[in-house]
Amino acid sequence: MSKSLLAKRATQLLGSVIDSSTSLLQKQSHDIVRFAMGSPAAEAIPDFEPLAAKVLGAEAFDYAATEGDPGLRDALLEMLDGTSDRTVPERLTITAGGMQGLDIFGKLFIDPGDLVIVESPTYTNGSATALSYGAELAEVGVDADGMIIDELIEVVDRAGRAPKAIYVIPSFQNPSGTTLSLERRQRLIELARRWGSMIIDDDPYGLLRFGGDDIGSLRSLSDGDPLVFAVRTFSKIIAPGLRVGWVDTAPQHQQLIINAKQAMDTCTNLPGQRLVAAFLAEGGLDQHLRTQRERYRERRTAMQTALADQFGSRATWTDPDGGFFLWVTIPGVDTQRLFAAALAEGVAYIPGPAFSPTGRYPDALRLCFASTPPDRIVEGVARLRRALDA
Ligand code: PMP
């Protein structure tokens, strides 16, 4: 097909290095310790077979209401009652995972040329979604307390215009593992109000805290301010293959979100919604989360210990209180070049530049500790060290 037939926006679709690693690794036939994808532990995926037998009758394969299956909406409202994300039906729309929530945000709020601020490093599938709607991106650094708000102010001053949106992953950030502090959350909300900017509050990992004290979500700290667009997903807390998530937004946006979905996928797949609803209705989520938090804490610590044993002072890494990821910096090492040697040794990760729209962080890499048992983590980190020494 002639390239000239393509819409301009097709050239704004970048593809995802992160997602491509799934198919890359599927093609490898040798043993690989997989620190690349941000997947939950295989042992953490609930046994859906008995639930499927109960809830997947023929009617579960019909079209569903665009805003979400009533059974899932009720179960989700009840689940959220116990969290800082407590909400009401008029704010809730079920989506096909967190990615669809991000896409709907772009569709409703981003015009070509709008300035969108992203963390640096960031989850580039999110920034790529903004780019696909023609956003101009500006990166703001992240430290141990999340997005550096003083730098945000400088970047906006330099841009000379208010951002349309500020995209943040406030808890156990992907990829750095760091958490936006309470004080910075409050400052961010104040600034967004002053500038009239939206905040995309993308928080897939908030319920997976295994250390430190809970901080209210941006959504709750802003008291349901229409400027905050909260994107959530069951991918990390239950299972990513379900492709079920939700957005929580001001009620005046709900109909537009439904309209956007009706021009996109009609409704979120009903069998997935029914399985999540059944899992929640059986009351297993609390225990499930307690088990996962314990598991992920153990794996985080195993990975940090292995890194200290293998790399000592040659590398530094973050100290997350939850979530899935460690961000490792190995000064002087090109982690994109190292990748081939690592794969040959039998270990996979995502190189740092994949987490910056401008390819920063050549000497960093993201490791997912969540999906690998501790003994394999030790083996994987030893392989990484061998790759480095090769
Ligand atoms: N946002 C962030 C920060 C994520 O880490 C992910 C998943 N890696 C998503 C959004 C997308 O979630 P989902 O798989 O539910 O689309």
C-alpha cells in the first residue's frame, strides 16, 4: 500500500518497545529469566475455571452496556468503598484495561499541539497515546519522591503556556518504582487548578503497597475535582489478560466517555467483566491482595539483595514500597547494547531509553521483580552480571 494513503496520525503511532518484548521473548527457545514485562506472578492469577463454569453462560457472550456490566459495577463500587478511591456510579465507566482509559483521555481532551507533561522516566505506552493525538510532550524528572514539582514549574515557565494535561503514575511508578509524596500530590493539584490543566492519575499499582504508609490517591486528595481523570485497571491486581479496567471521572464526562467507547469498541468484553465480578463477589480480593503484597515484598528484597551481591557499588537501584519495578542505573554501560548479551545469557529486561520519549537513560534498565520467584531472581541477576562481564 502506498504510504501516502495513510492518515497523518498513523505516523504518530510509535509502537511499544515494552509490549514488543512479549513477542520477542516468545520466539526464544532457551531458558530466560523474564524481568522484562510488567506481569503479575503466574501463581498470583486466580483459578478462573470454577468461576467460568458458574458465570459464563450464553448470556455472557452478548453485547453489554457500554458503561459496564451492572454486576461488575456494583462489585467494583463495593470494592472501592474500602479504599481512598471510594466513588459513585455516575463517575465510573468500565474500560478495556488501563490503556483504553488513557486512549479515551486523549480522544476527549487532547488537540494537536497541546502540551502534555510526562514524568521522566515514564510509562511510554501512556505518553505514546498522548502523542497519537498530536500532543507535544515535555519531560519532568522524577526522584525518590516522584515527579519533581519545582522542575515542573520551570518546564511550564519555559514552555510559556499551560499544559493541557500532566500525566502521572503516582504510586510505585512504572518504571522507577518511586511514589509521589503527599506534599507533592497536594502541590500538583494546586498547580493544575492554577493552570487549568487536567491530571491523568494513572494508578494501576496503588493497591499493591507492601511497605510505608498509604497516601490518598490524587483522585481522593482532589475531592473529585473534574480536572483529575483517574485511570485504573485490574491488570496488576487480578490478571492482565482479562483486559478490564475502569475510569473514575467527574459525572459531566461520563456520557462523553460512553460516546467515545461507542465509537471504539461498543462495550468492554463481557466474559472478562463477568469473571472479575464473580471474583470480587466471592470476597476473595482482600486475601488475594494480602498474599500478593507479601509475595512482591519478598521478591523486591530478593532482587535488591542479589543486585548488591552481584553489582555492589557498580550500580544503583531504587527502593520501592510496592508495585512491580526496580529501576537500575549502571553508570557507563549502554543497556541497549548490553541487551543482546543478556538475552544470550538468559535474562531479559527493558532498557532505560524505552521509558523516555526522547530516549534518555542509556545507562538504566527496568527490572520487574513481581513475576519471578526469589531463587530465579538470584539466577537472573547473576546472568545479568555475567552479560556485563562478557
Ligand atoms: N499504566 C501503567 C503505569 C501501567 O504500568 C500499565 C500496564 N503496564 C498500564 C497503564 C496499562 O494497563 P492495562 O494492561 O490494564 O491496559
